[in-house]
Amino acid sequence: MHTIRPILLYDIDGTLLKVKRQFLLELIGEQLKAFNVEKPESKTKSFAGRTDRGIFMELIGEHPDSERLFDELKEQYSKAMIRDLLPSKIERIDGAAESVREAADLGIHVGLCTGNFRDVAFKKVETAGLKNLFRFGGFGGEYADRNMLPGEADRDYRSVYGQNPPPSSYVVIGDTPNDIRCAKYFGAVSVAVTTGGFSKDKLAAHNPDLILDSLADPARWLSELGFRLP
């Protein structure tokens, strides 16, 4: 039994919600067109488990001023998402929002560990009805490598709460092998959920600490992981 209180780090896309793919591709395509960058269909097969920085830098490709172009694309894409992402453009995953609320009601700190840019991440969870529940996280604006995100979330947590938890107190929750990998890289507990595009067998191949079909009833699965709850 863990004697430390768990800190939950939720992925967003495929874990808490799904943004409708056609809307996302059209919005990204519009931004790329404005900067004369190829549309994502021609280069990127899947966004799953990747960071926005990694995706956009791949799309930009070899460019003499790639960092400046990335910064401009990031700003314009974020503005467009914040402006245009309406509840009708997302699909809520059953039990996911309830999981976050129930964990928060138990006094557990909940944060984000997502490949999204920070502003876009908070817009997505707000659109899903989870405004003001998340105060910290690791986001996909600074790093192309998702393995860096739990460490960013930890630094953000320490800044917000003034506490210094060990890596093993964090529970990284996501729907892709990359979520599992980044948890293991940081030394966190990994929970994989089958609500995204990966089957239980594919997730199991990466040895998460727990695989779930639903995030409902966090007290149950946190107890299964050995955490002592309030």
C-alpha cells in the first residue's frame, strides 16, 4: 500500500474527450495554408500520443527559420482553437469527466499531461465541462518528446502547491503507448485506458501498471494500484 497521496495527470485526447477529426483537420489545414505549409494528411498519419510541437515541427520540415514559423503557427492555431472549439465539435468519453470530478472531490490533486499547447488544453477541458478543475500540467508546446511532459507537470505542481512529491506519487493516465512510455521514463505509475485508438492487447504490450476500459470510479482503481485514499 502506498502511503503517499496520488496526484493524477490526465491526457486529454482519447482519454477525456475526442475532438471531431474533420473539424481538427480543417482548422489545422487553414492555419498551414496561411503559412504555405503542406496539409497534415500528406505527412502525418496520426496525431495520437504526440505533442503539438512535434507535429507542427514535422509539418514545417526543413525551413531556414523553422522556430519563428513554429511560434507564429502556434499562436494562430491556438487563437483559432480557442475561438472555434465549441461543445458540438467534441465527443465526451463516458465516465471520464466524472472521474476527474470524483477524484477532485476526494481531495486528490488533478492535472494534465497532454501533447496539446497549454492554452488549447485548457480550452478543450473547459469545453468538456471541466473548467477550473485543473491547475497544473505538462503540455506540448516546449518539447517534441512526450517523455519530457511529466517532468514539466511536476515542476508546475511544485510551483502551484509548494510541495515536493516523489515521481511515484504521480499517476499518468492516457490512451496511447506514448502515455505509458512517458510515465515509465519519469518514474510515475501508468494507467492505460482503451477509449482511444489502441486495443487492450496493444496497450498491454507496453506494460502499464493498470489497463482500464473506463475511468469511472477512480477510488476503486486507485485502491487497486495500492494507493491509500483519504
